[in-house]
Amino acid sequence: MASGKSLLLICLFVCLLGISDQTQSKYADKLLLVSMDGFRWDYLYKTYTPNFDKFAGNGIKVEYMNNSFVTKTFPNHYTIVTGVYEETHGIVENSMYDPDFDEKFNMGTKDTKWWNASEPIWCHVKRFNLKSGTYYWPGSETEVNGLRPDKWLNYSDHTPFRKRVDDVMDWFTNDKLNFVTLYFPEPDHTGHVYGPDSPEIIEKVKEMDGILGYLMSKLEEKKLKDKVNVIVTSDHGMFSIDVKNKVVDIYDHVNRSQVQRIPSQGPVAQIQPVHGQTDAVVDQLRNVSHITVYHKRDIPDRLHYKHNRRIMPVLVMADEGWLITDNKMDLSARKNYRATHGWDNSLMSMKPIFLASGPNFKKNTLFGPIRNVDIYPLMCELMGIPPGPTNGSLDRVMHFLIPFQVNAAPPVHIAWFMLFLGLIVML
């Protein structure tokens, strides 16, 4: 029978073998990406938002975020999770036309062929044996490159906001997911109906502040506060419109026989002219007030919006607050349409929010603006995985982070080894 000292040595040797293979993770292994659609950067200064203030106090906030052009919901949400501009991932509008497919896309389109030019992070993390879930997000109902998140849902506007939070907490605790998206359609809807300067938007911002407070309380209740990094952001801002008086109708200036289709309109319109009529269409729109027209080849490089077949040969951009249409009578009859988004992403009215908090974010720190393509490399860094192809820069956001501190004491496996050697000497 082995002596007591021998048994002790055996136990220590087993511990040594087990611990020496362990490595300490640089960051927490759980990340929650939250979008509050249409949350303009300055909404946080329009009313008292104690939970946003607390969240920022325990983390970081940027002055505003530079989103991508066009400043629409689907294009920007997909940019956030792929880290590339719209011209690269191919979701260039909420409504668009693909000349190769000879098909139209709308916000209900789930066919993989529209989405698989770039891989979203919920698929990317799975390549590194991490588990992901999407509680709503544009593109999350679609298989991309043969991959889906471990948990996903068909979108519904009617799911109560607190239930969304509760379900996500269960995904982290029971399903052991590492990366999750959580989407809310507000305050976007309220902004469209009532405008960004309305009392109603103030009340909706207060409601969303309450939802953030509920999320924070559930993280504490589930003992996840020190295990989950949380990013709260949005896709675009909002600006007031006048559908009767600030509208440019394409067909007031261009003959219908010269136009094959106008797949998208509003703050920005895309025109596919009849073959051979592109120069004529551009020339007829060139001196029209309140719009700027471009040949596709001449779209400003700063917009990163010309190298994709789904961008039509003619792009028309309206001045802030103005709209472009192919039917001004139909547009003027639309009620409950007092504001929208989609204009030039350099406009302050189009800028969204970005805040983050958790065990690996600095505390109570305000930073200058970032670009929404930078969120993707930041998320990959937090997940401990290399990013896919990206237009973002980790260097622009790396200073947000605090890796877990390594103690000055020797690593655990070295301490055990020293203890083991000491016992041998004693014997």
C-alpha cells in the first residue's frame, strides 16, 4: 500500500499535468451585440437616460458613430456584422435589383444567393468552435456559406422587448452560447411616424432606456455581469420630411421611355436607364434643385458605393430633408410618414450611437467617433478569433479594451511544479 506521502505526490502530479495544459483567456468568452434601430446619436441628450448613463459609466461611449452609405437598416446592419462596406457585402439597399439574377430584393428576401458575398460574425465564430445565436438581425434567417447560428428565429415585430432579453439570458446560461445578437425595432418606428423632435420620440427613448436597465439587471441576476461583454449600437439616425413640399419626382424631368426601372427611392434613388440612355438621364437631372446626380463611375470614393452590380448606373442623392420619387401623388398621400433616413452618411442627422460595457471594456470613458466597420474586428478580438476580410480597423478601437490582468505571481502550473519539487526534497 502506498504511503500517505506517496499518495500526496501522486495527487500533486495529476494536478500538475492537468493545470499545465490550461491557458488563461485574454477576454471573457461571451459577447452580446445589441441594436436599437434608428437610435440617433443625440437622442441620449434629449432626455434623462439613467440606464444609458450607468451603462456608459461602467464602460465606454463614443461621441457618435459614422455609419455606411446608404444609411438604411439592412445595409448597415449587415455591415456591422461583416465588417465590410455595402458595395462588398452586396446588401446595398433595403430594396434593390440584381441584373444577373434579374430579380428584386426586399426586406423579406431570405434566399442565400443575396447574402453570401460576405460571412457574418455569427457564422464566422462557428469556424472556431464557438456557439452563436441571433435574436433577430437582418440576414440572420439565411444560411450563409452553408452555416447558420446555433440558435436563430424567424423575425417578428410582436415579440415583447423584455421577452427578448429573457430569452437571450437563457441562451447564455442554458445553451452556453458565446456570441448573440439582440435586435429592437425602436426608436426607428416611432421616429418615422412622429419625427425625431417629437414628444413621442422622447417617450420611446425613455422606454428603450428602461429596456437597457432591464437587460443590465438580468445580467446581474443570472450572474453574467462579469462574463458577458455588451455592445449597444444602431444603424442610422433620422430626419424630418415634408412629403407634400420637399419632393423631387424623377418623371417631372425625365421621360418614362428612357427609364427601365427605379428599384429604390427616397433620400437616394437608383435608376436603371434604358440601354443607351444613361447620359441623357444624367444630363436631364443634372441641374434639378435639391438633388445631386451621379454616373455610377463618378460616385464619390468616400461613400464606398460603386463597385457592385446591384448599384444602378445612375445614383441620385437628395438634399437633407428632401425625397426623390417616381410618383409624387402617391408619396404625398402617405400618412404617418414624418421622418426617414438614407441620406449622405456625412450628415450628423444620420449618425447612430455606440456604447459598450463589460469585464473587458474601460470604465467611464468617452472616445471620439468610430466607423461601423470597426465593430467587426473589435468583436473578433473579444472572441479571441482572427477576423475575416474587413474594411474595419482594430487599431481604431483596441484602446477601448482592458484584457484580463495577469498576476505578478508565477503561473499556476509553475507554482504547482515548485511545490512538487519542494515535497520531493522533503521526502
